[in-house]
Amino acid sequence: MTISTIKPALSVSAAELEDLDRRHLIHPHQRSQRTFRRVIVRGEGCTVWDAQGREFLDAIGGGIWVTQVGHGRRELAEAAARQTAELAHFTGFFEYANDKSILVAQRLAALAPGDINRVFLTCGGSEGVDTAIKIARLFHHHRGEPDRNWIIARHYGYHGATYGSGTATGIPDMQHAVGPNLPHVEKVMPPYPYRAEFYGGQDPTDFLIDELTRTIERIGAGNIAAMIGEPILGGGGVVVPPEDYWPRVRELLSAHGILLIADEVITAFGRTGAWFDSDKRGMAADIIVTAKGLTSGYAPLGAVLMRDEIGAIVADGEASFFHGHTYSGHPVACAVALANLDVLDNEGLLNRALAIGDWFRAGLAPAADLPAVGEIRVEGATAGIELVANRQTREPIAPDLALAVADELYETHGVITRNYGPTLVLSPPLVLDDRQARQTTSAIVEVLTRLDVEAGRIAPR
Ligand code: PLP
């Protein structure tokens, strides 16, 4: 069921919208050289339309890995409308709560692995990561180890844009010229098997466990609160760790009393075919941060899930949890989340994510031997196609050339993807069908066939 099949009547023309945008709206990750605008005004399933009425296939989930159940779902719109009419907002501070936030917490506790039964609601991923960092530090503080405040994060990791989550992010642009950033954050390398040069010929997991052991020794286990990591790197290029990586990291952290925070903002709620990807990778996380797919982007909501013991120590007994946001547990967002989880469940979209992975693997196979393709990584309904200037040396392609590939897909094929540095990323709604998967992959193969890395351009058709 979809909301509407007719083009919305815009009160302002497409050209005027673009002009107003340039004058007033600052975009995240704005690049001033790119003065054109892409104004998206409607969506249905995996299709979106821009202000001029042009149709696109959304292969990146609302542009930013969110739209799990697809665009234009009447169930979610109606849940939001009903809740807005019933109770648009009342705070969750102090003893107050609203029914939908309680039901979301219950639902997440039932889905989460092990003894993860306590939930703190946020408005998104960055807030969730900041919350998780505070909770980890508080946990140790209340247990009598106030010096445990270091956070270990990883290069290439993306955790958000607030000061806490932004400092934990392993992409230097996030910290450039806005410092001082959060103190007591240390970065280690992530597993990135394609980039064997990172590990000096050693097995990546052996190298990384050795590095982590030395980092813990240097900082002192008694000074470290937690390590944070995405189960698979998302914005870092859809990089999947070797099977033994997370179990061995978990074991090492446990031996030193260090908590493990799984940042599942991208991976939770079906993206890789599971409710929680960390679970299937053996992370046995103490805290799980989620957002995006929780509402499929229909309303801003995130959830920080934690083990019973952690919840009890930071929020029960003598403790008082002095943290929260006006919109923590927003009833409309929570009503949307409940409807969204129903759709994911009732329509078997976790399994569909695995089928999408199979379609992507088959459809992208013809690109594997192209000169500019370094590695194709598919994990459920997300994929990273890492582009290189030289297959032998694995020298990365210039990011602007990877951006040119995404632009060509948009302009020539009407397929929306996104490049993260040298890697072209897919993360479509989980309602993508096999025809749409083929449309996406054949467009990519076609454009990559014309990509001439030596000339630094895409040849005309
Ligand atoms: N963590 C991960 C893994 C993410 O990919 C993102 C956003 O893309 C965030 C955290 C930050 O979430 P938000 O943009 O909702 O603040």
C-alpha cells in the first residue's frame, strides 16, 4: 500500500526551489563547487521523483541507508497521523513516559540478543553514540573505577557528527578545524582484508589483536571504558571483517573489563539479513546503538540498547541518569517505529535482504574483472564496489572520479547510489525486487565499463 500515486502539486517551481535552496539551506557535507541541486519530492517503494517529475531508482535508501521498508508506506504514515492526533508529544523525562515509547523498548528488548533488555531512546545515531560513551563511562564510575574513561575507536569507522561521536569517527575530515575534540579517544586499525598492506603481510586479525593488546597495555586497562565499532564498516566502504575478528576482540576486551559498543546504526533491522548484525558476528556487545532502520527514516528515532547489568548500574538504585533530549522517546517516532517493525516482520524483509545480496552478487559479477574494480563486497542488502586506479598496486581511484561514476549513474540511468571516497555504495530499500536489482547492477556494470581510469574520465556512451 502506498500513500499517493499522483505527483504532488508544488507551491514553488523546481527552479525556484533550487534557487531558494542555494540562498538559504546549508546541506550536510556541502561541496560549494557543486552548485546544482537534486530536489526529491516524492517516493514510492524504491522509486523517487524529483521536483521536475523525473523518476529515479533509489539504490541507497533515502540517500543515506535508511529506507528499509521503502518509500510511501501507508501503514507508517497512518501510524504517525493517528499518534499525532492522539498525543503528539509528552516528555519522557523523570517519571513520565508515553505508551508507544514503552512498547518500542519492550519490542527491542525482545528482538535483542542475550540479556540486552534496557533501552534509551534518542533522535538518531550520533546522539546514540554519545549516549553509549556516557553510559560506558558512568558504568565504570558507579562501580568504583572512575579512571576508566578512554574510548577505543577505529580508523575508517563512522559514528556521527556530534563532538563525541565525531571524535570517535575515524575520518579526519570530521575533526578538521573544529577542535579541540573529545579527549581520551584512541584509534586502532579496523580489519580491511583487501588492503593487505595495512598488516605488513601478517594475518589481519593477528595483527589487529596484537595492536589492540599493545594499545590496552599503553593506556592501561584500568583507564579504558569501552571500545566502539561497526560490525561491518559502513561509510568506510562496506568492509566485512574476517570471521575470527570480533570474537577475538570480544575475548580480549572481556579479559580487561572493557565494554564493547556495537554501532549498528546502519546494520540493525535487517540491512544484512538479521535484526542485529553484531549478534551473528560474535560481538556479544554490551551496548548496541541503533537508529536509521528503526523507523525506516519516516521519523527521527534511535535506540541505545544495553545489558541488564549496565542499565541497572547507570539508572537504578542510587544512580540517577542525568542525560536526555526533549524528543527522547517521541511518541510519533515511536508509533512509526512499531509500525515499521511490523512491516519488516510481516513481509519477511530480513530474508529479502539476503535475496537482494544474491541478486547484487550475480548482477555485479561481470564488473569483477574491469580495470577499475578492486573489490566487490556484498553483505545482504548492502554493497561496496571499491574502485582503484591500478589493480596491481590497489592504488585507490581519485574520490572525484568515484563521484563522477555516481553522477553518471544518476544522470544516465536514473539510479541513485553514493560514493564514499573510492567506494561506490548500495543500500536500497529491502523491498527492492529482482528487476530493480538487475536495473541497478546492469547500470553499474555499464558505467564502470566506460570508466577510463588512466584518462581520469568516463567515456561517452
Ligand atoms: N553510526 C553509524 C554507523 C552511521 O552510519 C551513522 C550515520 O550515518 C551514525 C552513527 C550517525 O547517525 P546520525 O546521522 O543519525 O546521527
